[in-house]
Amino acid sequence: MKSLRLEKRWSQEQLAQLSDLNVRTIQRVEKGESVGAETLKSLASVFEISTDELINTIDNEKNLQTEEGTNTIKDNSQQNKAKEKVKSIKYFYAFSAFLIAVFLLFMLPNYNDGENLGPLIVVFLSFSTLIAGLAFHVFQPFGEKWEKEKLSQILNQQSGESSSSSER
């Protein structure tokens, strides 16, 4: 109903006066709260439409408000996921820098002309494995996005094959 009121460029107070209703009643109708049949008749006559048309308009506005609320929740959820992703990437870089610094500052000085080469290689491989494992976890090269892309490719190939076989 708010759209009808705004279409006529009426304020809630003006509509209340024209329909002989209270401003609070107008606000209730616009919020989608239940109202009586007499109120609907009064408003429908002011807008010069049937009561059914007014009810449909009110229902449509309720649905739009519900969709907007759902979209807001989805946006917040996506924003939270993005924040978590950024935090995990930040952690990955900090952890990698820490391991590289430890290796360079504490391990390499113990090289001793190849005397400690074996343990240095083991430490290097261990640190590399930690970094690679964390990178795999953070960047998820075979995550949801990859699965969706692969599924899409396979479906496109199958639909291409089925359309070429049906042309024969």
C-alpha cells in the first residue's frame, strides 16, 4: 500500500485524513500487520481500486520486504565468509614468513660446510610441507568453486555430445 500512497504523493497523515483512519492504522497496514475489512474498504475507496487489488498490493509489498530481509542475511553471511577468508590468508602469509625466518636465522648458520646438510634438508622439507599444507587448506585449489566449474564443464560436454548425437 505504501507504493500506492507514494504514487499519489501523499503522506501518511494525508492518507489518514482522506480515509478517515488513524495515522497509526496506516502505519500498521504499511508494515503488513493484519487489519479489518472496514479499514481495507476505506483505503480501497480512497485509492479507487477494489479491496482485492489492495490486498494483492499489500501481499506483494510483504513479499518484497521478506526478500529484502533474506538478501540482507545472505549479504551478511557472504561478508562474514569473506572476512574469514581474508583472515586465513593473512595467517598463511604470517606463518610462512615466520617459518622462513626461523630457517634462515637459526638453521642456515649451522650449515658448517655441509656437515649438517642432512638435518637441514629434513628441516627444510618439514617447513615446506607445513607451508604447502596450510596453503592447500587456505586457498582450497579443489574446493567448492573448483567442483562447480568441473561440474559445469562435464554437463556442457554431455549436453554437447547429446545434441551432436541427436543431429545424426
